[in-house]
Amino acid sequence: MRKIYAGIGSRETPAEILEAMKRIAGQLEKQDFVLRSGGADGADLAFESGVSDPANKEIYLPWRAFNKRQDWDGCIWNYTDEHEKIAARHHPKWIWLRQGVKKLHTRNVAQVLGADCSSPADLVICWTPDGRASGGTGQAMRIAEFYGIPIHNLYDPETLRGFLDMEVHDE
């Protein structure tokens, strides 16, 4: 069975990390991994750009025309009540969020648990500006942690080096 990873992170991810994400995505694709991501600028698009075959990625959008996206093949933007319940359970200020922000956080559930909420990713690879579960990425990280999914934050130099070394050793 194919392995799945959620490739996510901040819109403010530094350029050198974005390039590393693209390389990591390409290497994981060669190892028969499927990417789950969210189509946002920064980390999401970097991971997605590293995947050459559309069959090797699942892109979860908060709504159809998110980020002015023109290609919707393989994209999912309809979520179940279960997605929203899980999102609400893991966001500390859910009731105060605007509807659009709730959709962004609900999308994070699918990135981690799949379209059916019962196909968890094997791992999460991300980057956050503080190395912790912050921002929208923090929502996905909290969900992953709750479900026991390993999180690899590329903010940590050792984690980043480990993924880049994987590329060198496998070629």
C-alpha cells in the first residue's frame, strides 16, 4: 500500500526551505509516496511543485477557486460534517472564527486524515516560523499529534538535513 505524507507549512517559508520542500517531494514521489497538501502559497505550492505525476498528489482546497487556482483536477473542496467537527475539536478559538477561516482549518483535517477522515497520513512534513504548532499549520500539527502521526518540522536544521540526506543516499 502506498504511503501518504502531508506536505504543509507557512506562506512565509524562506526560499531555501521552499526549494528543499520541492526536492523532498520529488524524492518521496520516487519512493511511491502520495502528497496531501492545501494549495496555499509558500510551503503547500512548493511541495506540490515537486510532484511530477498528478496521480501522486491530493490537493485539498478550502473552496473551489482558492488562491485563483485554474486547474482543479484531483482537487477536493467539499468536506463532511465530520471534517468540521474534528477541526472544531482541535482549534482553541473555533467559535470566534469567521466562516472562511473555518473552511481553511477544516481543509487541514483532510490533509492529515484524508477525504474520509479515516485514512491518516503516515507523516507530516512542515515548516513553521517558530518551529512550533503555530498558525494554520498548527491546526494540522495538533490533529496529527492527536492521532499519533509523526511530525517533521523542517525549521529544525537536523530534520531538514535528514530529509535532504535521504535524497543523496537513495540516488
